[in-house]
Amino acid sequence: MNTQKHLSELHAEHKEWLNKLSFYKDDLTVMQSRLDEIAAKNSSKDALVMIEHFQNQFKIQNEQIDILKHDINQHTTNIEASISKNPIASDHRTMEDHTPERDKMERFEELFASLRKELLGFLSKWM
């Protein structure tokens, strides 16, 4: 079943997602600085293994943010092309909902929350 949404709804959701992704990218920077504090104070093998784990996870999350941003921008480009073809009454037109993008965004947020929780547990142990 293809769900249709107004172009303005899709555009608003894109803007919201891009803002969230920018926040998550900033949050990764903060999380990395906390991890750097732990690395500077602890040289135990257990700490270093977990530090490397988190650094790898941060890299993966940064890559996922870039991929999501690209996908969202591509969808925005498709919306803009649709409007350019027929600008009349574009505020009343609908387009197929971007369910796959929404699913990807929701899954990313779940994984990011899990990573943040895992990091907070690690920080509380080692700080």
C-alpha cells in the first residue's frame, strides 16, 4: 500500500531529520572528547579495548549519518524536481511517503541511543 503525503509534510520531516543528524554528529564529538579523557587517564588493557571499540563505533555512526544525509538530500531533490515540473498548487500535492527513509532514521536513532547508553556505562566505570 502506497501512502501519500503532502509535499510540505515530507519537506518538514526532512528538515527535522537533518537537524537531528547534525545534533548526533555534534554529540559524537562530545562523546569522543569524553573518551579522550578516559584514554589520557587510563592505560589498562580493559580500558584500551573498550576505547578502541567506541572509536570504531563512532566512525561507523559518522558514516551512517553521512549516508542518511545523502539519502534525505536525494529525496529532497526528487521533491524539488516534482515541484519544478508543475509548480501550480504544489502546496496541495502529494507524493509517495518516504517510509524507507523513516525506517532507516528510526533504526539509526535506536542504535545511537544504545551506543550512548553503553558509553555512559563505560564512562561511569572509568571516570
